[in-house]
Amino acid sequence: MARQPVVAQRAEHLLGAAVVATAPVAGGDISTAVKLRLSSGRSALLKTLTPAPPHFFEREAEGLRWLAEAAEGVATPEVLAVADDCLIIDWVETGRPGTEAAGRFGRALARTHAVGADSFGAAADGYIGRLPLTNRPLPTWAEFWAERRIAPYLKVARDKGLISPEDADAVDRAVARTAAVVPEESPARLHGDLWNGNVLWTNDERVVVIDPAAYAGHREVDLAMLALFGLPQLPHVLAAYQEVAPLADGWEDRVAFHQLFPLLVHACLFGGQYGARAARLAARYL
């Protein structure tokens, strides 16, 4: 590791500690990431984006801290510093996915979800990827899902021609049936963007989650997101989750329903066939 003076000085200002080395980290498509080695021997990750949207890193830090409040819940990296243009968190040394870690993760995720919240939503709006995420609370999951999670991204996709009118109509009609499709549950404490890229398997048989879009919602949303892009060891995660907090009957049939939101987000961000894929899933519930 060499030392990038500008990056190191910014981190030193925020941390009040010397940075002896820095190294770029590949993988992020939004922020620039740099590994820091501190004079104490500790390693950290600095994420920066210039210009960053308002409160972009603050919301991420709040989400990590909110998830960390759950006793014996899912692990998150410690937030070391946050500013308008950057976030510094503890470094996570990754390893290979294992069955023991998967079981621990499933049970921990169930405990995090069980902490819950007073209503669906969050105290402040946030971000999903680089898109705004509206979190204003609503009293029922059916209302929140339709108005806060589907409608904004369906509109963007429709307006930009990223989904056909026929496919958008199919999604609209399916989401109108949310109350009939999804059983009511108390709000769960969600990660909110729990795809496999945000699940880090450590070299000491743990799982640490990063990059949350945290809010209170239906717990099946996080589980559907884990399935969307193929989390390693997913059957072991789900089996362990059910040991702690059994899911309502028919949850497997609702996985695709709760994947409509991330697919529409991907349509807005990347285009391609994500809109059409969302419509195909929506058709199952018509």
C-alpha cells in the first residue's frame, strides 16, 4: 500500500489519527472506495463521492447504526466518521461463504427484523443506490409498498421508456392487490438493499452487511432481495431464519412479488430488460 496524500489527509482530519497507507478498492459503481491503514494498525474503508447528494453518506451511516442496535442481530461495520462527501467504516476482511456462517446470518437477520419499528417507513428519506428513497410513514404495508416503493420507480421507468405501457400496467394491477397477496405483519427493521453484493462473508465464519437503504417494512422484502441475484448458501440462511422466526404460510409464493421493487430500481438505473422481468413476475399475481 502506498499513501495518497489528499485522501490520507481527509481521513486524518475526520478520524484524528494518522493514516500510514492507502489503496484503491474495486467494486463500487457509485462511490470511490479506498482502504486505509491507520497508525494503530487498524484498517478502515473510506467511501467518497463528489458531489454527493444531500445527506447521502449520513443516511448510510444512520442505517448502519440503526441495524447495529439489534441485540445479537446482523453484524454491520462500525461507523468511524461521516461527512457530506465521505463515510469511513471499519474494514471487513472477506472469506468464503460457509454453512456455519450462513446459519448464524439467518438467525441474526431474524433477530434484527424482530426489533421492528412503530410504523412502516423511516424518520427521514434516504437512497437506494443513487436514487432517492421516500420513507414517509404510512399505516399499512399495502399502502407503503404501493405508494413509496413501487409508484415512484414505475413512474420514472415509464416516463423514460424503460418499461412498456403494457408491462407498467401489469405491475400496477398486481400491486393494487398487495393487501390480498401479502399477510399483514408488524413492521420489521430492514436492511432494505440486501442483495448478495452487500453481504460480506468473513474469514472467521461471520457475515457482515453493508450499504443499507434501511427502513421499517415487511420482512419478506429482505429475504426476496437475497434470492434475486443468488446469495450463496441461501437455503441454509432461510432454514436458520425460520428456526428463530417462522415465516407466514405461502411466503415462497410471495418472493417474486417482493422482487418487483428492486427490479424497478434496476430498470431505472440500468435499463435493459429489468422492466419486462418485473412485469413477468407481476403477471403471477393477476
